[in-house]
Amino acid sequence: MVLLKALTALLLQSTTALSKPIKLTDLTPASNTPPRGSGIKVCSDPDFQNTTTAASPLAADCSRIAYNIRAPGDWRFESFTQHQLVQYQTCAFGVQTEGLPWGIIMRIGNQDIIDAIDGAVQRFASSDGGLLGAAGNMNCSDELVMYGAADVVWGLYHTK
């Protein structure tokens, strides 16, 4: 009971100390560009292919993915089948391995995904309508490093 009263008092103190209400714009970053080098990088630099069509996602949504995952982190996915790792509104980032048997656990870092998205935005973001579709390859290691580097196909595509 004492703890509840203390927490209530602290909450009331912090909310009355605000000189103005917090707006959503106060919480939104000024730029969609994530800080460089802040994530984990475990793959080679990606290569790029423009796949932009009228059905492609918004480039701004793809950039937001890069911003949202800017903290250090990595992803694990199973080889052979396609995996959507992350999405934001119209844009999704997915990966698939080539040349490995089914079931090998692969790893990709946040910085690898950020580099692919940033590179695609810089190269292919459509000025008319702001659309972006891209794909490419990078070499990533399996989690146990049994197979060495494997070719990982990545893509930016519209969510369903």
C-alpha cells in the first residue's frame, strides 16, 4: 500500500511538472536517417537491383524501418525459405538463402539491413510518388559457422 501511494505521488508530480502537453511531433525524430554504424554488422556489403514498380512500397516507409532498427541487434532465420524480418506500414524487408540445405540457422545484423535500405533509397527512391522496390545479395554466415559465408538474397517489397 505504501509503495502504491509513493508511485501515485510520483506520477502526479511528474504529470503536473509538465509545462505543456506532449505532442506526437515531439516524439517523432526530425530525420529518418539513422545514426551510421550503430547496429550490428555480420554480412558483407550488399549489392543492389532496382525493382521499383507502381506496386512498390513508399520509400519513406522503408526508411522508417532503418530508423526503427538503428539500435544494435541481429536476426536469425532459417535457410532455404523466404522470411520477412521487419516491416513498417507499406514496406517490408525480407531475406532468403541460396545454396544451403533447408534448416540452417542464418544471422543478419541490424546494420546489414540498414545498409541495404539506405543504399536502395539513395540509388532508387522514385521522385514521382516516392516509391521504392529493391533487391540484392550479401554474404552472411550461418550461426554455427559450419558452412561459412552463404549468399543471402534480400528484398524490399510491399506488405500484403
